[in-house]
Amino acid sequence: MTSTYRVSGAPKVHADKCGLRSVKTRASASSLVGAGWPLVCASCAIIVAYHIMEEANPKTWRKTMEAARIIWTRKVLRKKDYILAVQTIRNGLMAATFFCSMTIALLTAALGALFEGSGSSTALSMAPEPLFSPATALQLPYIKLALLATVLAISSAAFAQACRYLMHASFIFLVVADDPAIEEPSQTELKNEQSPLTVPTGSAERLMVIAERWWWGGLRGMYITLPLITWMASGTVGFLVASVLLVWILSILDKPLTNTVA
């Protein structure tokens, strides 16, 4: 009788232990629900804080390139090497056009997935999100796609603006040149601020700097899409890790030029 009781009671004790373990697992999992949004905010704050620090830093790659374009423009105008200017601007236009087309293609794909998913009853297939409530987890894929589409739209618009300013710069180079063969406007036209013949002397430099800033903004938008894609593929924790890695990589890319190779 005793042996029979022990044998028949063993599965019951094991079942009680498994049930207790599953209850603890569910309790620990439920305690993590709600931690998703703080992690998302922390990931975004890391990226935003880095760019605020980058803007305040007087010595960065972007500001070095802006100064280089000012010096380059002055030398081209001084030497009247307009062939070099046109070739350089053409190369910049081709690169900006390529990146603009690529971001528009990615934007189209993201918007297609977003509208296709919103019109169907099934949820979009992405990485599971145990850190959010079930209701929020169902809507989270659409939020991710909307953020990705927004960043891609801003990036494509930035590249389009870079093309715009580079195209205008190609005309300004000859207009501001000190060429006696060019018929200059009269003093009356120069005094009239609304006259289309009035072109500031430093307008070519300014256009090149503005084009560089838009170019930088477009590329920066493409970099920021990487953590968003990681968020879709691996969840919120992956988003946080990808944001930290992105900031580390950008801190290397944003270092200014130095006299040493290393």
C-alpha cells in the first residue's frame, strides 16, 4: 500500500511543481509588460541626444566639409576653373539623385506594406513584442512602418533639396564670376532689391554649403532607418541595442579630418 501511494503520488507532486513554475513564469512575464515604451523612448533619446551634441561640437566631419566647400568655391572662382566646377557639381547631382531614387523606392515599399496591412484583418508579421500589452502589440507593426516611412520621406526630401541647390549653384558660378565680357547690371538695377539681376557675391559659397547640409541630412536619415529595421526584425530590445551601435558608428564617422592617418 505504501509503495503504491508513493508511485501514484509522484506525478502529482511533479505536476504541482510544474504548475508553480508556470505561474511564476507568467507572473514575471506580466511584470515586464509596459516596459516597451520606456525602452523605445530611451532608444530615440540616445539618437536625438547624440545629434544635439554633434551640432554643438565645432569640430565635426560635417562642419569640416562645409568649410572645405567654401574654400573650394573661392578657388574655383579665383582660377575661373568652371569645367572643374561643373564636373564636380554634376557628380554631386548624380549621387544625390541616386540616393533620392533609392529612398523613394524604399518609401514606396514601406507605404505599400502599411496600407496593405491596414486594409486586412490579419496583423503584420514582425518580431514578437512581449514587453507590450496584447492590444498595443497588435498595433505596433503599423507604428513601426509609419516611423520608417516618415524617416524615408524626410531623407528623400533632403536629397531632393540637395539636387535643387546644386543645380542652382551651377548657374550661380558663372553669374558671380568677375568676367569683363559679361554685361553687368546698371547701378539702378543693383539698387533695386527686387531686380532679378542682383546676385550676391557669396551666393555660390552659400549654395554649396546648403547643398552639403541637405546631403548630410539625407544620409543621416538613411542611417537612422537601420535601428528601425532592427526594431521590426528583433523587437524593442534589438532597437535599443541598434541605437547604441548606431551612435557609436556615427561618432566614428563624424570625427573631423586630422593631419594623421590613424
